[in-house]
Amino acid sequence: MNFWIKNSFYLLLLLSAGCREQEKETIQWDKDKSTELGKGIAKNEDIDIELFIDQHEKLSFQETGSGLRIAFLKRGDGQKAERGMTAEVRHKISLLDGTVCYQSELDRNDFFKIDREDIESGVQEAIKLMRVGDKCKLIIPSHLAHGLVGDLDKIPPLSVLVVDMELIALK
């Protein structure tokens, strides 16, 4: 047999053996794996949040049962915010690294209905702890903010948010 024909035959044999479809490993996903993943994400976020708090030691953050952290920068003596009211606020939303994502315009405040609008659940929780005139800094874990997908614009997936917020008025 010709040298080239013989070697071409072996080469084709090797290539065809390498091209056979290998069995694909199937990952079985269940509730326990989802829970484990969620706990891992929360643990990593808690570490990042604690590092942020350590760098801002002059602020006294309180943690709620949901994981929201709130530090009051100024206490007001106005009306307490309640479900169904419309809140007038000034705010700045940043990532833990200081990147500003959104903020109120200089000449215009923002309005939202408490517990009735598509606002981060961490902001909704915090506003009900505030009175008119309060200024606070919030640290909102991703599960109370925009979660796994972010806001599909300026807030990346799984982002902890830092929100500076002032409650101007209630209606």
C-alpha cells in the first residue's frame, strides 16, 4: 500500500474517533441547590457590605431582619411615612465602589407611592422607617434591590446598592 494512502487512512480513523460525540453530563438542579447558591451569594455580599461599613466607621448602621442596613445622617421631626402615602424624596443610588447609577436632578425631587410602585423593596422598607426631614444612607443587598439580572441598564446583576435618601414630604 502506498505510504500516503496508508497514513491518510490512519489519520481519518483518528479524526473520526476524536469527533465522536461524548456523553454530556447533566446537572440536576433542585430546590436545595438553589438554596445553597442563594446562601453563598448572600454570604459574599455580607462580606462586601461589612468591608464597606468598616470603611465608613463614622456611620452607625442598623440592620433590619431582611438584611437592609440603614444609617440616619439627620433626623427629622415630621410625619412618619406609611403605606399608601406618596413620598417626595431626593436620592442618589450608587454601587459599593462608589459608581453613581442614578440620582435626583438638582432642581426636581422624585415621587413614589409607598408599597404601591415598582421601587426597590429595600427602599420601600427603609422609607417606612423614616419621618419627613430624615436623611439616611442605605445599604441594600441585591435580593432587596434588582437581584439576579440588575436593572438591565446601569445596575449590574447581583449588585449591592448604596442609597443616599432624604424624605422631603409626604402626601
